[in-house]
Amino acid sequence: MSASSRTVPQEQLPSEDLHPRPMPVINLGHLSLDSRTRSGVVNEIAKACRDLGYFQVINHGISQAIMDRAVEAASSFFKLPSETKEEYSSDDLRQPVRYDTSSKDSISMSRAFLKHYAHPLSDWIQYWPQKPPIYRDCMGRYAVEVRRVALLLMEAILEGLGLDKGYLKEKFQEGLQLLSVNSYPKVSHGATAIGLAPHSDYGFLTILLTSCQGLEVLDRSSKSWKTVQQLPHALHVHIGDHMEVLSNGQIKTVIHRALLNPEEARMSIASIHGFALHEKVTCATELVDEENPQKYKESSFSDFLDHLTANMDNKQRNFLESLRM
Ligand code: OGA
Ligand code: NI
């Protein structure tokens, strides 16, 4: 399986912005305080979603130990011999676990990845690697915690869109969670510094844990790349294609890429949250009216996998573009 809706032609992208502005950092602990404080945070999240499509969260309740152990498990997996890792190689995007190192997906320039479903954990964990021995336990604990954070965020984002608290709650509860566990080498002299080419993610939102700096987001207003700062104990959040669809374009997906780090090899764990495989995502009827007609066709994660499979060689085809009406 895959979860990147890819791709933006390299030549259309701007060069580095040398004067990055600080990104919004949201204190998630404040969501569970009194209603005035909560609405303040909901507004901050809504503004970040509308203006940028990304933000960072702190005070999210996941312990540093759980985060560190997940990164350690990931890093130990990629240190295994190639034959062991290649047991998980497959060209079939629908495999429950998939390992790859090449750019068959057209965006992995210099990245090895292991992708697997994570929710419901009891359905999927049996397919996860048994080596290293800590993998299932450490990644499983992180997966459960990060999903809790994703559901809190979804609720706040929907509230910020003016939708009812509890809007489609069951569909989010039953939704899929996909972990993309990524490993990037340290940049070597004369080699390309891009680990993962520009793309947007499928799904409603992605929560990213990274071992060191390297992620960049494309800032919509200045059309320049922004380096995502590496704050202690923070997680990075970005909006995916299906949130753009659900919000009927009020919130936009975000193009991002990963650069190789000059100092060290880099690990990242992207947790992607969507509806269940065959559940269609459509523009919320509450956000469609005469002035704002429906902008996107409905689609499911399964439709997205079909789209990727059919467009393996076509770097220009973007899933979200194919949904525009
Ligand atoms: C992804 C992704 C960024 C990173 O896995 O979709 O965008 O920093 N990862 O690894
Ligand atoms: Ni991504």
C-alpha cells in the first residue's frame, strides 16, 4: 500500500526560502481545559489549517520514551540484512506490509520505507515484522497513542469548520491508520540532497515523528519551501487530500518533501489517518451551497490505490487533481 498522492513536477517548484518564519505550535493539552480555552485552541488550529495546512503540536500526551522507542525500533529494522527486509517487498500496493527502497513510487529518491496498516492493531500487528524483537511492541504502542492524538485533532478541525462535534464520528473511529516508516541516509558528497520528492499525502491528516531535521513544506502564499523546525517533543501535523475534499476546499492539502540531513541518517514515522478502505469521502453537505458548489468527486482509499496502480509510470498525475469537478 502507499499513501502519497504525489507528485509535483520538480521544475515547477521554487527554490529554498532563506528566511523561514516560525510555524504555529499548538498546545494540545489546552483542548481539554475549560470551553473558552478550548475554543481558543480550536481557532488556532482552524487558522493554521486554512492559512497553511500544517502546524506542530506539543503537550500531546505521548511520552518521550514511547516516541524514542518507536524510532529505535524503526531504525533497528532498517539495519537488518537486505534479505530479511526484502521478505516484505512487493509490487502489490494492497499488501498489508510493504518494504521498498526504489523510486517505483516516483517520489522515493533516496528513501527506504516500510508501510503497514495499524488500526485496528489486533487485525494488522500479526503481519508486522518480528525482527527486531522490539518492533511490534514499540511501534504498536506508538501507533495507538498517535491515533488518539489524530482523533482529538480531527474533532477540533471539524469543530473549526463549523461542523457538529461528533460529525461522522463513527467513520473516523473505524477509519484506517497507515504507518509509513521511512529511513534516509546521511547526504553523501555530490549526491542529490532530496530523500523524498514533493508530494501531498492521501488521507485527512498525517502526524509525523522525525529523528532530526529534514522535512520541508511548501508555503502557499510565498510559494517557497519552509524548513520544519525540530522542536523537542513536538509532532508535525499536515493536512491531506481527503481533508481538502471533506472541507470542500476550505482547507487545503500541503505539498511537502524530505531532504537528507548532512549530519546524520534520518528516520521518520508518518501516521496517516483516513476512512476505512472502501468508505467514500465526499464534500460535507454543510459546506456546499450555491456560492460554494461541490468542488470534488467522492473517493475512497481503495480508489486511491487503484489510481496509484494505474498511474505508476505517470509522475504528473495527482490523485486530488483527478477528483476536481
Ligand atoms: C511521507 C512523508 C516526510 C519525512 O512519508 O509521506 O512525507 O520527513 N515523510 O519523512
Ligand atoms: Ni508525505
